[in-house]
Amino acid sequence: MRDNDLPHDRKAMTPFAMGGLTSLAEIAGADDDVLLRASKAFTPEQRARCRALASAAAAAQAAAQAATAERAAAAAVKQAAAAAPVPARGKVATPGAGSWFKRKATK
């Protein structure tokens, strides 16, 4: 609030806490009447600016969470691909004519 030139002292912020508006997401999603009661010390233009700042911050937080979830999903896919069995290259010992298994069985 201080960085955005809005009222930020205890007297101005106590109504926000009393209204249950303790985070930017809660301020952004608050009804107009709840925000009006909580922002008694604010002018109408400061209320609008507070709502806009809270909405922008909530959107940025949601985008960051989505990016984190996307990175986690990509890491899970990468880990699953790394754990998948790798096909053998070159000759593969299988029980067939002339293989080690057949020679071992006939001895």
C-alpha cells in the first residue's frame, strides 16, 4: 500500500483485517460493499486503484502458479520417459537356434 501511495497505517488497514481481506487475492475477489466497508479511509479513486492493483497482483500470482504447475507436469513427463525401458541395441540374446541359451541347455 505504501509503495502505491495508498493509506497504509494501522487505522486504515484494520478494517481490511476485520472484513477478512488479508491477501491481494481476497481484495481482488471481494464484493463492492465489503471493499467499501473495509476501505473507509480511502477516497473513491484510491479504492479503484487498490482494486486494480489487487486484481493485477492476483492475476500475476495465478500465472506464476500455472507456470509452476506446467513445469511440474513437464518434469513428470521427463521423469516418466527416463524411467521407461530402453530397447537394447545390437544383438539380443534370445532363446533360439544357435543362441547361448540353447547351447547351455544341450550341455
